[in-house]
Amino acid sequence: MTEIRAEPAPRGGATSAQERTARLSVLAAVVLVALKLAAGLATGSLGLLAEAAHSGTDLVAALLTLFAVRVAVRPADSEHPFGHGKAEHLAALGEATFLIVVSAFLAWQSVGRLVEGGGHEVEATWYAFAVLALVLVIDASRATVSWRASRALRSPALASNALHFASDFLGTTAVLAGLVLVRAGEPAGDSVAALIVAGLVILAASRLMRANVRVLMDEAPDAARRAATGALEELAPDVDVQRLRLRQAAGKVFADVVISVKADEGVGQGHAAADRVESALHASLPDSDVVVHVEPRSGDASVRERATAAALSVPDIREVHNVTVLALDDGVEVSLHLKLPAETALDQAHAAAHRVEDAIRAAAAEVTRVETHIEPLGGTNHAVALEPHGAAREEATIRAIVRDVTGVPPRALMFRRAGGTLVAHVTLALDGRQSLSAAHGLASEIERRVHERAPSIGELVVHTEPR
């Protein structure tokens, strides 16, 4: 299995901008709390006190945001391999909890005053209207700044601040209307305004909790899922996607993709397929973190593919080629060439060939016979198809050549004919202590002499074994 991981892009510039925005939010929240609280206590307005409490929660929210944007951009470590991006969503969830608690208290107070007939004296003084006018300007300004920053930096914490600042603007407008009613002789107007503020807080908190719980529960974002799916569909049929998983944190999308390739494809081909997937996802999801797993395709894989994959799974085997599959009356026969490091001892190479044969039989139960040809890296490839055949004259020639080159007769000799081509399989019994290069040299010399003296043999497959 190959794993390709895209490294996250640095976010240093974004961090500084987020911190500046968060600090401005803290300063604005402090000013608003002071103004609303002072005016509310002076006038006895429950609406102003409710707005002061609302701004108090915004102060907590701004402090949480400042903390979150500092924590969220910390690099990944051994305990947090996906980074610290969810700190922003935890901060936003904590903020929503504060808002719900405060809104419940405000609603209770407002209902109490309405039941009592609004029986609480409220002074709608000029400075109360002046404070509300100033608050409206500040609320509109900071909501606009936070919203623009959240869009540019893709920060959920800043987006939640923008939402609350907008709700503050509406709440302040309701309080202003309530004081206008009080001045017009309707004392219940202030309590109604406070109840409206509580309702706005509950609405904002509900939206915040729903959005951030989705992220904390690793719910796949709809827009990202559609973009990723569309990008991967364009790669078909060259790339077979088995699984796509998406999650997000702090505006960053994490993609986990499993693709399958033909069982007999090499590592380079699998890596190339993974690169295409990675490039497609980065194009559709900028700055995303992508991990691609590559697995061999199973199920309908051919005997050739399964045999090649099984041979490559043996640790000592460096390359497999000339894989030939032939259906015979008594089963399926597989012939293949194996390449190992040139310095490998013959007995070690032969043991690796045996492991290859066992692996192929395990991967393809229909295979009844496996013929392997061992050669060092850099050998020559030959392609052939086989079927049973006997040739007395050619047999005598090969036996004489093998005895002349190695000093002993061949351990086994077999002939096949395919498409009019005569193919001979010969097994040599050599000293297991000699190198694979030396053994291959003897095999190559036998092949050269056989082709010179028996041109009727179209292909000679030499298998070397230790004595």
C-alpha cells in the first residue's frame, strides 16, 4: 500500500490577521459592555442591561476567539497529528453555551416584568439614546470587519463573531425601539425589547451550536464533498476510487482517499495514480490536506495479475517479467522470470523462487504448476506461451551442452510447443555457494550454445537450483 500525504501550507500571515481582528473584537466588546451597563443602571432599562449582558458574552466570545486562533494554528505534533484546528470550533461551542444561559436569564426577567404589567420605572433619557446610537455604529462596523475577515481567512471563530455582532445590532435596534415606546408612555416596551434580545441570542446560539457540532462530529461538508466527487469522477476510468472520506477543521478540509490499481502494476504506476488524485483534489479543494492509499485490485484480477502481485510480495524479488499463463488439461501453468540483486547467493535465490511459487499458488488456487527463471537485475526479457511437446533430438543436444558447461546432466528437462514455437525448460543443479551472477552466467552460456546448435528451439527457459 502506498500512502501519499500532502503537507499543509503555512498560515503565518493568516494567523497575524486573525489575531489583529480578534484583539479589535475584545476592545470593542469591553467598550460596549461599559457603555450599555452604565446606561442601563442609570436609566433602569432592562433592555440596556440585557444588551450589556449580551455584549458581555461577546467579550467572552472574543477572548475565546483570541485564544482559539493562537492555538488552532499550532503545527501538528505526535499527540495532535491533524493539527489544532478544532480549537476554534470548541471555542465557538463554548460561546454558544454562554449565550444560551444568558438568554434564558434575560427571557425569565422579561416575562416577569410583563406579568407584573411592566411595573418597573424606566427613564428614557437623552444620553440613553446617545449611547444606543454609538452602539449601533460600533456594532455595524465590527460585524462588517469580522465578516470580511472570516470570508478571507475561512475562520469559523471569526464568522461566529460576525454573526453575534449582527445580532447585537438587531438587539440594540429593538432596545432603541423599546425606549422610544417608554418615552411615548408604554413602559412595557422595554421588557418586550429585552425579550426580543433574548430570542435573538437563542437563535444565534442555536445556529452556532449546530454548525460547530457538525464539524466536531467530523460531518463531511456538502460543498467540499461535491467538489471532491466531481474532481475524482473526471479521473475515471483510469483511477478506481474505492473510498472517499472528508472532514474539516478551522476551514481546512482533510481528504482520505483509497484507490485501487491492477494487481500487477508497479509501485511507480501506483504512485503516479495517487499523484493524479492528489492534484485533482488540490485543484478542487485549495489548501486541503490529502492522503491517498493505493491498494491492489482484487476480485476479478486475472491469473497473470495475481501471480505478478504474489511474486512481487516476496521481499527478495526486485522485478518480475515474462509472465506467461497457459491453461492445460490438468490445470493452469504459470511461467515467469524473477530478478534479484546480482550478489545474491544461488541457494538464497532458489529459496526466494520457492517462496514465489508458494505465494502464487496461495493467490491463485487454479495454478497447478509454476516455472521460475532466476536472473540478476539487468537481465534480458523473453515472452513465450507454452504447451506440452517432446523432441528427442533437441533433448540430446541440450543434455550434452548442460553436461559440458556444468559437468553434470540437467536435473530436469521439459519441452512445450506454442503457436509453432518449441520451448524447452531445463533445470540446472549448481553449487549453492556460488553467486547468482556466476549461476546466471552459466545459464546464459547454455542458452547461447543451445540457440547455436539447436535453432529449432525458439525459447529456452533455464531454472537454476543448488545441488
